Amino acid sequence: GGRKKPYRKKRAFERGSFPTETMLGETKRKIERRRGGNIKVRVLSDTYACVSDPSTGQTKKVEIVRVVKNPANVDYDRRGVITKGTIIETPMGLAKVTSRPGQNGVINAVLIKEKA
């Protein structure tokens, strides 16, 4: 009935990383070494997004005006964190983020509502 001791310490392959909470602001990216010597680019903050218009099939690099809504998390919504599924406002109109900025190193979005 005594205290059980762990059978081993933590291993490097079990190690994870903290989530990258991408914000709207001056362009900042972080390059991390991952398993197998691969690199992962994380967007810490950015002012631009590559927005694709499905009606014309064109993609443009446009400025992000503001973060409208983040359905992933109420705290992210309040703080304006950009994740996949976030609704952002651009000069083209409202767009939904389709990439994972903390994993891909880029903010891609698809236009959902054009500016009238």
C-alpha cells in the first residue's frame, strides 16, 4: 500500500509545445525544429492574409482590418486570436481562415461575404 514511483522519466519524444496564439499585428514568425530535423513555421502575429475569392478563383494578399469572431474558443474570441475557422474582416469583405497559422506559417482565408 506504499507510494508508487514512476518507472521512468519523461522522454524527448513525449515532449509537446505550447499553442501559438496568432494575433493581429506586426509580422512575426518563429521557426522551430521538429521531429526528424524538420522545421515548423509558426505565425506569432501578422497584418496580411491571402484571401481567395471562390466566385472568381483569384487570390489576393490583403490587409486584415480586424478579427470579427473566433468560434473555436470564447477566450480567443475576446482576445482576437486567429486560428482556423476565425472570421476576419478585410477590404474585400468578410473571410474565413482556412489555414492553421500556428502550424503552416501563413494565414490563408476564403471570402464568405463580399463588401457591397
